[in-house]
Amino acid sequence: MGIFMVVCVLVLLYPLFLLWKLVDQWRDQACYIMHYECFKPSDDRKVDTEFCGDIILRNRNLGLQEYRFLLKAIVSSGIGEETYAPRNIIAGKEEHPTIKDSILEMEEFFYDTLDKLFSKTGVSPKEIDILVVNVSMLSIVPSLAARIVNRYKMREDIKVFNLTGMGCSASLVSVNIVQNIFKSYKKAFAIVVTSESLAPNWYVGNNRSMILANCLFRSGGCSILLTNNRKLKHRAMLELKCLVRTHLGANDDAYNCCYQTEDEQGRMGFHLSKDLPKSATKAFVENLKVIAPKILPVTELIRYVIVSHFRRKKGGSRATINFKTGVDHFCVHTGGTAVIDGVEKNLGLSKYDLEPARMTLHRYGNTSASSLWYVLGYMEAKKRLKKGDTLLMISFGAGFKCNSCLWKVVRDLDNENVWKDCIASYPPKTLVNPFMEKYGWINEEDPFGFF
């Protein structure tokens, strides 16, 4: 009788739920992505297998065990030979980075993507009302956002936000800031600029929890143009339907699982603890609890309640929600193979669903907060995104945070992007791991469980 009453109540409340969604949609301002531009560094910044080995060898602070551990991590990381590193790392100056190195890395990305963004959309820098820049590990004066305002001579009344320390999930934090400001402004344009600063943050010590970051993070970035002008919807690419942010900073284990610090010798680096996978899973589950009712049909929620009820009565495990009933595509942060595998398992997704994330990890590596947009670019280059489709973005970051959002595809997407020169070769029939071929003889365990 109990489960029958629950189903009846859900059915009766369904019309009210639809009315609430309609009112909520019109109460909030619209948020559209007009265009986005990912950064593709020049070929002289590529780090192939041989060069990765050279970078490890020239770190004189590594012993034999650390050397073996690093090679093992690279072999298992899922990263290919086409990723990019900062110019000072290529030049062998990672032990003594300068502010000039940091600014050069940022400006090269800023001006390439923003120039293309303004050119392709026809929107002038003077028309931009809101600018949000997120680069977690570089804070300078004047700010990076101020450098962009100066370069493009933007208006005096532009609303500027410069975010640091937000980690790999920062781009959705930036989108959320824009979404909220749009509620107070009509027919506004906003730009989100998202990247990470690697030039001054390459770890040169021998602490295992800190040298792992060198194996995963690579250069990249993205600039995104958004608007709330409904009259421009026909020109837009994506429409934001909902966004959910989860922060576990109150939990000590989650808070301490990844942070910037100094090792015993005073060398700056980024610490990744053994608790990271557990914290990521917990944040992910908490985030799904909130976003699932917002994006899934009521029929799937009712099915989940009924199946879970009978399984509990029989002492079985809880039922799983079928996210494919409300989501067509999954855009997952390229945090590493373990992150992607974890999302695949928890959501019951197929290899096809996670192909964009795995191929992005292989081609561009973990580009921190900008990684989501390279994954999106892969989907677009493969012509997967059709008008009316829905797209779920999922990102993880220090704090510890899990942020997600649902986009609706406004028109068929097939623009050329950073994948145009290589998309025909992806996915390869056999994903060759050049690091395994060269360093596969290494047999050192990964105590952190990241790979």
C-alpha cells in the first residue's frame, strides 16, 4: 500500500511540477552560448614520448624509485604524444620560472582565442558587458582580466571577475556567475576565459603525491561568448537549462585531497592525496542527487522509486537511474582515466558515451577547467550534436567540488574547431600507447589509485 500511495502522489504532483518548471524558466533570464574557441598551441610545444622521458631524466632530485613511479604513471595516464607544454618547460627552464614566462603563456592563449571569437561572431569588444577569467594558479597585479580589458579597450562599465584557486571545475563556476548576473541585465554579452597556468607551477621535487600533477596537466584554454538576448537564440549554439554546484569543503578529507603546497625542501607543487578518488565519488553522488530530478523525466524517477523499494525489501542493492532517458550526450572532465572510468560505471554509460572524454585526454591531456570545452569540440567535430539534443557537463575540482550543468543544442553544430586536422583519425581502431611501448617494462605499483 505504501508504494502505491507514493506513486499516486507523484502522478498527481506531475502537472504542478511542469507548471513550476515553466514559471521557473520564464523567471530566470536566458543563457546562451553564441560561440566558443579552444586554444591549439603551436607544434613546437608538443611533448612526445621521448621528450617526456627527457623531462623526467633532467630532474636531478629524482631517485630510481621516483623515476620508475613517474614513468609508470605516464604509461597509465591515457595521454598520447600530441599534448602541449609551456615554452619554459620545453626550453628546460622549469626550475626557475619567471613572471614573464607566466604572462607569455596566458597572453598567447588569450589573444589567439579572443581574436577568433570576436572575428567569427562579429561582436565587438566594446559590446561586452561581463568578463569572467578563471586561472587557478596564477594571481598577478594588474589581474589577468585587467590585461584583457586593456588589450581590447573594453568599456569602463564592464563587470569584471578574476577567479583563482577554483580548480578544474572553475569554468562552470564562471558560467554560473554569468547566469546569475544575466538576471539583472537585459540583452547582455558575457565572455568566460578559462585556462590554467603551468609555466610557474611545474614541480621539480621528488614527492610522489606532487609529481603526479606533471603527468596529467597540459597546456590549453578556451574563451566562450554568452548572451541572454532571446532575439539572438537562432544564432546561438547551446542554451543553459540548469546548473548545480556541489562543494565538500567542510569535510576535512575532501578539503585536503588536492592543494598547492611546498614539499620538505621548500619546492612548490600541487599535492594529490589518496583520498581524492573517494572525495570525487562522494561529490559526484551528492551532485547527482540534486541535478537528477531537474533533468530526468518523471517516469524515470517513478521507476527508480519503485525498483529501489522492492530491491530494499528483498535485501538487494539500490536501483540505478538511467540518465540516458533525459540526456543525449555526456561531456566529462578529462581528469584522468580513473575519473572517466568512474563516471562511466556510476552512470551506466557506454564506451561510445565516454569516447569524447577519452579521446580528448589522449589528444590534449588534462587542460584543467578548459577540458570540458575540448570534449565539446570533439562532439561537434564528429557532428554528434543535433538540434534539440541535451548535453550534460560534469566537472571536478579542488575544494573539493563537483559541478554539472545541462545544455540544450539550439541548432545542428558542425563548426570547424581545434579538432579539424585530426578528427578523421579518432577514435583509432587500436589506441596505441606510445609510453607503454617504450616504458612498459616498468612494474611499479600506483599507490594512489589514480590510474
